[in-house]
Amino acid sequence: MIAINFLILLAGLVLLVKGSDYFVKSASTIAKKLGVSEFVIGLTLVAVGTSIPELASSIAASLQQASGIVIGNVVGSNIANIALIVGLAAFLSPVRTEPEMLRRDGYIMLFAALLFFAFALNEALSRLEAAVFVLLYLAYVFFLFEDKPKHKGSLYFKEFLTYFIKFEYVNSMRKKINTASWDRNSTLTEEQALARKDLGKDILTLAAGGAAVILGAKYFVAQSIFFAQMLNIPDTIIGTTLVAVGTSLPELMVTVSAARKGYGSIALGNVIGSNITNIFLILGISGLLFPINVAEISLFLTTPFMIFISVVMLVFISTGWEIKKWEGVALMLFYAAFLVVLLNVS
């Protein structure tokens, strides 16, 4: 019986990861064939792409009101992304970084972690706080598409806060949507017209990928909860370890592949962007569905460690604008120590 549950757990994980991969690829292909602008594709697909497993599993857990799985998944994924994935990537090949990556995305990632900790101090994430996260995510994505010369020489994080507080992203949203509508209604090229005739296969792939994500998330989360209850382990621990590492596999594959090919900035950018998405978008949507309870272990151990490891990575980024091999090893050792403490505490 337990063996069957374990096989269902693995099958759910495979469906979740592979389904999200096919879903994103086919959706991007369909969007391009229909003449949708690159901006809309980036906003809706690329920006969320590797976080779809976390999103699907967190929504599934939220619908079952399994707050520990939701929080553990997001916090655990962020920790794994930095300590395990960036650590492994740097160990394979030193990861080159850029000042802009620290001043804008790095600080926003740290801000997201600190804001979550502040919201969690009352051991709950309300719908209002979740709505703030979703609005921050929208502001962040539109901020990324703002003209860089506008912010040249500025502290990007400060500019982002101003951009959010003044609701400047609302105007950006209107402009981009109008531009997207214009692009979609413009005359199609002959190549685009021919491509539209071959949409059937892409639509079937999209439907199959979406179904796989939904089913995978449902069974993966259900079996995770089953094992947590059977082994008398808090669901927060299961979420922080099993669910978090499982749903971080897309980031692992993308990051390691990019690092081995020498594209360190892509690898690091993928992790930082995913961590921001995990808190702002995934916790935001999950919290809008149902208010989320925050366990003491999340408040006093996992979340503080997420903040700590984020600071460590930002320090490593700023030292010579490169994450060196020994720093990669240090990150992995921090992750191993974290798991030992986590399992002993539980």
C-alpha cells in the first residue's frame, strides 16, 4: 500500500514538472503564431515559467487548506533555489554577476523575504496582505519592462518602491495592453498566416500539459499530506523538504544547464526571478484563495534562514561580481546544515 502511494507521489511529481514544461512551450508557440506581442508572452509565460510547479502545488494545497504545505513549499523552494541550485551551478562553473542584478532584482528578492516575515509575525497571512503581494508582483514585472535609461545611475530598488507606491505600473499596464491589442489586430504576415493553420497540434499539447499540471499537483500534494500524517511529521516540514525540492526541479535543470554553458547571469537571474515570483505571486494567489496560517517553525527557523541565505548570496554576488566555486560549496554546506537542523527540530 505504501509503495503504491509512493509511486503515485512520484507520478504526480513527473506530471507536474513535465506538464509545466510542455504547457509553457506550447502556450508560447501559440501566442507567437497568433501575433501576440513579445511583452505579453514574457509577462504571462516566461516570467512564471519555472515557477508553475510551485504555483500549481501551492494552489492545490491552498484549496485543501494545507497552510503548512503552501508556506513550506514557497520558503523551502526559495532556500533550495539559492543554497542548492545556485551552489551547485557555481560549483560546476563560477557564476558571473552584474551590479544591476544586485541593485534591482537582488534587493527586491530580499525585500520580498523581509516583507513576508513581517506579515507572518502574527502567524497568519491575510487576504489583504496576499493582495499586496499580487500587486507587488504586477509592479515588479512591469517595472522590468520600463526603459532602462529612465533609471540609469539610480538605485533600482528605491525606484521600484516609488514605482509601486505611486501606482505607476497601472499606466504602464494600460500602455502595454493597448500596444498588445494593436499588435494582435495588425495585418498578419504570410508566414504567420501559414503558421495559424498548424495550431491544432499546439492546442492539444497545451491542453495535455495543463491537464498534467493539474493532475500532477493534485496527486503530489495529496500524497505529500498522506506521508506527513502517516509519519507524524508536520506538513510544514514536508512542504519545506519534499515538496519544495520536487517543485524546484525546473529551476535546477535550467540553472545547471545555463551554468555549464557559461551563461551564469541567466542561471542566477532565473533563481532570483523565481524567488520573487514564489513570494509575491504564489503566496499572493494562495492567500487570496484562503488565509494562510504560519507555523512557529516557519516563523522562527525556515523564514529567518531564507532571509539569511538570501543575504549570503547577495554578499557573494558583490564580491568581485562572481560567485566562485568555494562560495558554491559554502552554499551547499549551508543547505545541508539547514536540513539537519530542520529534521532534528521536527
